[in-house]
Amino acid sequence: MNATPSSNDFILQVEHLSMKFGGLVAIGDLSFQARRGEITALIGPNGAGKTTVFNCITGFYKPTEGMMTLNRNDGSTYLLERLPNHEIPARAKVARTFQNIRLFSGMTLLENLLVAQHNKLMKASGYTLLGLFGFPSYRQASAESIELARHWLEKADLVDRADDPAGDLPYGAQRRLEIARAMCTGPELLCLDEPAAGLNPKESAALNELLMGIKSTGTSILLIEHDMSVVMQISDHVVVLEYGRKISDGNPASVRTDPRVIAAYLGVDDEEVETVLTEVGDEDVIEQLDTGPDSAHGPGNTASMMAGPVSDSVEHANEGERVTVSKGASKAAQVDARAASVASKPQSAAKPAAKSGTAKAAPNKPAAKAPAAKAGSASKGKDTAAKPTAGKRGGRK
Amino acid sequence: MAATVSSERDAVATPIQRAFREALYAGAISLGLFVLFIGLRTDQNISNELILVQRWGLLALVVIATAVGRFLYVAYGQPFLASLKVADIDTGLLPETVAARFFRMPFFIAAVVIAALLFVLAGSLDGLLGPDLAGYARFVRALAIIYAVAWVMYYFRAFIHAHLSALGISALALYPVVVVLVLALMTGSMAGGFQGSLKWVDNFGIQILIYVMLAWGLNIVIGLAGLLDLGYVAFYAVGAYAYALLGTHFGLSFWILLPAAGCMAAFWGVMLGFPVLRLRGDYLAIVTLAFGEIIRLVLINWREVTNGSAGISGIPKVSFFGLMTFNVSDPNYIAKVLNIATSSAYYKIFLYYLILGLCLLTAFVTVRLRRLPVGRAWEALREDEIACRSLGINTTTTKLTAFATGAMFGGFAGSFFAARQGFVSPESFVFLESAIVLAIVVLGGMGSLIGIAIAALVMIGGTEALRELDFLKRVFGPDFTPELYRMLLFGMAMVIVMLWKPRGFVGSREPTAFLKQRRAVSASFTKEGHG
């Protein structure tokens, strides 16, 4: 998909990232890149796993599988999944904000920004010893840190309230302060988790300006956002997630017109989907119409012609892996299914041979590429990602 | 629903009627509460049998006192308090506050005169009034002095507020001198002054300052870093035993062992810190509590080293920086060197200044650390640990330094305690000590040095003052011991303060840096931490 340039063009490369919580697959085999100096937006419906991706990148979660490579401007490379939580901001220079704002509410705005410069000041204070005896080197570093804090307070338009407690700020200002605090760590990659959530249009515009200002200083930004006005205006690259899987990846214009994205956000007309899927012989739809138990998870009825292959249930048993969302939930997969049915219908209605053909008929389906790309995750990718899609349905026609 | 009905009825009833009704309720409740507590009492008779003593008269007194108290409060207290909030129609001014009415110039002059008169007559009081009335007279004198001091503090409150630290430190530095001089004047000789000062310097001064130091040390762990430590007394014990053992066995000087004891306590702080790093809140509290008990049980059971429950006695005294000693038999005994009369008060006064110096060291380090990145990280940890990690703060080392620093000051206080007592045993390091220190920190306001010092003064000084109320024996009979009511008063004080000021005496937080103006952060924004 990407003509892979030298890896140094990308500040962050996420490869085959998977995160499972017990049986729930929050992220399944996600790969994307964030270019240096660009704003990359990560969007998707609620529960798509965006925040989980952030938590993996910033070390709050250890991913189940996958590799996250961070290439710093000075050429050094860090594997984020191997760094301890607190070293990711300190050494790899990745800073983040939180969806539910996490400020030090009892400390003043200035103190919030000084805490962010902890590691720098810690060194300057000789790990407390020099600072305790009031050495001038620490005093100078302290004055510099206050200057940096003032700089970011001015950028965030908060300098008038510098000596107020952070908990006293209105919501929009708290959002800006959190970004300013993250910037005070001197990051090269800034991860923002829904910075525009709960902001009015005016505040949202001010936020856009702040983010563009940050971008102009050379800091790359990774952004989770629901507010499309923010995403479409400022981002250079958009990655769309649904149910933990990437369904689209590209510039804002191409993503906006991607039918899979539209389906994921707006849904597909139910009747249309149903007719199409019934025509294709989709097991899920038939099950739903029958209101019988899910054959893959319920008691095995292998005698039935409708049942899936035995390997299906065996694999489930082995890996303890379960997709808890209902099978037909993924709207993007429905779009794929429709495309597949359109492709396969003219040929013949019921042909086992169509199995592989239909799978290939969905060219932009990421999960379908997994078997070829990675043998290890092949069966898993098929099992979890491809199940509701045409690949398997074709086999049961 | 019930509440609305009763309030409607209240609106109809006059205050006096309502007061009657509420007095009846209060009396009934207190009767129900106290019938078994006060009305009946188990006792042993001469042949060691358990007997029930009935005390209906006392029960009636308590119930009547409750009812009358409720009546007075509802009938007169509440209308009075309400009237304070109503401004005068003509002038638009609020009425005088209770404090302003209470602290008036004539009252002040009267108090000073009474106190002075009773001081002058101090020696001849017993002869003039008899022992009964002399006890009351001394109590009146104490009240007059307290009133006069409170009056001064009330009228100079702005000045005191502005120069609190300087005034407090100078008052503490002058305290023994003033005590000795006043007592010398009263008894008419310097020797008498020194002898009489023992109680005031040792029981009040040193005792309170030890708790101030312990509470300031614990404040680092609880008030700043927000880690609820219920086993703080363990570090106190480590410091005390470190000095006691190394001092008695190896004859090392206090001035070497003080830092050593601090280091050892800090080491144990880290030892405790490691396993509890991942614990928060209640779980942390329970584990630290257990740690405190483990240390005490080790001290009891490791007889070969600690001499078990019998404790260690004969702990060497502190020397005056090696120049002079406080042992009468030594050739360089202070009285011989300075050519003054022998007295045990010199050692106590020296210890007073020593613990004062240690307290000031604790305060200085705490104030400094708060302005350093590590102190800010502690407070940030208290506010939000996850945000700390997202900013690259190593929460492991931050927590451990908090534990270690707090423990170090506990160790200093412990070694001082051993030097002062000359004897340590595990009995001094029970959980109750941890609880008292924690209560002082919470009452004072977590994170505030001044508030904690005031809380220690009130809690420890207040309970010590109970010993001075001997005249109450004449009221309640000879087997009445006011000290036994220590814990009751302690608990009452805590309940009252927590109702009146839920975040302690000084709940607001002083910011560690400012751009334009230093403004205290209201307690409603600061968090207590989750352990």
C-alpha cells in the first residue's frame, strides 16, 4: 500500500499490534505508520480500540503481540513495547493526554507544567542533593523551566491564570492545559486522546490553532478524535479503526469517501444488508433469522449441514479466544460482504469453488492479507477478522 | 418525607416549645445510650467476686445535663447564632462577632490583674485559702493567663499571621528561658527556677516537639505523597533501637549515631516501600500497619539482641558536642566546667534545644524538598499517579524516596527519644503511637507544617495539661483521674475538628512556585491520594 520509504520518514511504525483482554480482542493485527512532522488522526466509532492503541503506544498496556518502533529525530530508535511505562515519555519522547482529563487539580497551572519537566529538573538538581543545598545550577535550571512553562501557558492562552489551581479552570482550558503540560516534557510525538471532546466550536477552533502551532515546531501529532471538523481540517493522514481493526488508511479526502468508513460511522441500511447476506448464504444472518444459538460457540451440532468446519471450534477451544461482538456487527465487513456478493453473484449462486474467489474480491480488506503476510497469525486473522466476512461465507454456499 | 413534616411543625412552634420537645428527645436518647454505660458498673468486691454497682444518681445527672444543654442550645443558642447573621437595618452592619464580644479590653485588664495577683500570692495561697480553694485559684490563674494570651493573639492576628514562622520559632527558642526565669521569680532562687522548669520543659516542651517532628516526618509520606502509612512507629522504633544498641554496646556518640539511625530507618523505609509499591488505599494501610507490628514483635522476641520486653536501659546521654557531658560523675560535667550549681534541668534544656533543632531541620528539608522536583513529584503522585507516569516520572523511585525520607525523620526522632528516656522497650512503639501521629497529621491538615505543629500542641499539650487538673479530684472524688479521659477528649476533639474543618486546621495548600502572585490553593481542589 505504501511505497516504503526509509524508515526514518516515519516517527512511529506500528506493526501487527494486537491487544487482548481475556477473550476480548480489543485490537487485532493493526499496522499503521505516522509520518514525522505530520498530524496523524486515529478515528473510529466508540469502542473501536483507539484509546487502547494509545495505551499500548504510551506503555500503559503491554500489547499481546506486535511491534511499535519509534524513530527519534536524532536517529535513535526505541521499541515502545519493551520500554517501561515512565521511560516512554522520558527517553522515547512520547507525551500523551487523556480522554478524561488528568490534571494535578490541587496544583497551580505553573506547577502542573513544572512537574512535566521533572526529569530535566531532577538532573539539574543533582537528584535533589545539589538543589537541597541551593546550588546556583539548580536555580538557573529552575528559572529556565519557569520560562518554558510561561511560553506554553502563553501558547495555550492561560498565562493570566498561571497561579490558579488547575481544578478551578473551565473544561476547555483544562484541555489546553493538559496539552501544554504534555508539551513541557519536550516530546517528539504528541498523542492526544480526544482533545476536542466537549469543546464548543470556538474553543475547537482555538484548539486547531494550538495544534497547528505545535505541528509547526516540528512535533509530530497522533490524534484520536470524534470531531470531524478537527480531523478533516488539520490532519494529514487518517487511520480508521472499527472493532480493533483498521478499515481505512489514507489522506482525509480519500478516507471521507471510503464506503467502508461511511458504513462504519453511519451504518448500512439493514434491509439491504440482510437481503444481500441472505442471498450470499451468510451463516450469521440465517442464524439471526432462526434465532438459534451461535453454532461456533454454542453446543456443537456437527451433524448439521449448516455447521462450520470442525477446525473452527477446535481453534476456539485451543486459544480461548472469543470475539464478543456479534458477528454481523462490523459495518465495514458488511460493505465487504456486499461487494463480495456483487462480485460472486453473476458467476453462480452456490459453488464451493467460490471460496477463495470471494475472499479476493475484497481487495482492501486488511485481515484477508494477514494469512499471506504472516504465517503465525494467519489462522487467527482468518478466525477473528475474516469470519464475518465473505471469505468464510463463500465456503458455505 | 418525615423531615418536611417535622419542619412544618417546627415553624408553628415557638422556640421555647421546640426546645422543650427537643430536650425531651435528647434526654431520652442519652438515657438509652448511657443506661448501661453509666447506670450500671461492674466491680470486684472484697472476695474477688464480680458485682454490679448501680449509679442511678449519676445517670440522672448526665441525662438531665444533656436535656438542659439541648434546651439551652435550641431555645437561646440557635436564635443567638441566627441573629449574628442578620445585619442591622439602619447601619447595614453585621452585629459584633462572638470573638469580638468575648475579647474586650476590660476583660483583658481584669485577666492580667487576676493572673498577676495570684502569681504574687502564689507562695502563700495554701495558707490563705486552704488547699481546696488554692487548687481552684491556680486553675483560675491558668485560665486568666490563657485568656490574656488569646486576647493578644486575637488583636494581633494579622501581624501573627504575617510573621507566623518567625514568631513561632522565636517563641519556641525563648520558651525554656522564660519558664526558668518566671519560676525563679516565683520561688525566689535560680536553683528553684531550674528545678521547677523540669516539668514544663520536659513534659510539655520536649514531648510536644517529639510529636511535631514525628508528624512532620509522616507528613512527607501521607501529606505530600499521599501514601497512607499506618506503621510509621516502626521507623521510630528502628531509630530508637539503633541508638540504644549501638550506643550501649559500642559506646558510639549520639552525634555519630543520629545520622546512622536516620539512615537505618530510611533503609527500612525502602524495605517497606518495595513490597507495597503496587498497593493503594486500604491495602497499603493494612500492610504498613502489619509492618509496624512486625517490627514490634521482632523487638519483643529477638531476646539475644533486644533484650525482649525488658528493653534496654542505661542508654548513654547525649554530650554537648563532646565538650561537656551531663553525667554528674564525669570530670567535664557541665556544672563543673561552667562552675554553676548542679541540676538535672541543664540536660533537659539541652535536649529541648536539640529536638527543636531537629524539628527545624525537618521543616527546612520539607520546605526545600517541596520546591525541588522530587517534592513536586510527590505532590503530583498524590494528585494523579497515572498522569505522573505519562509525564515520565518514575513512580517507583518517587514513592521509595517519600518512604525513605519520612522514615529517616522518624529514625532521627527515635534516636532522640532513646537518648532522652535512657531506656527503650517495645512498649513505647505500639500501634497507638502511629495512630496518634496520624491523627495529628490529619487534624493539622495534610501537607501543612504550621497546621500540624498546632495540632501537636493541642493534642499532646492538651492531654499533658489534663495532669495539671488535680483540683478536679476535689469535685469528683479522690479516685477521679483526669488523665484517663485523655482518649475520650482526643476522640471528641477529632470529631469536632473534622466537623468544623474537614481538611484539618490548615487545609489550603501553599503553591511551590508562582508567576505573578502566590495564592493559597483551596482545600477543595487538592486530593488526599489513594495510598
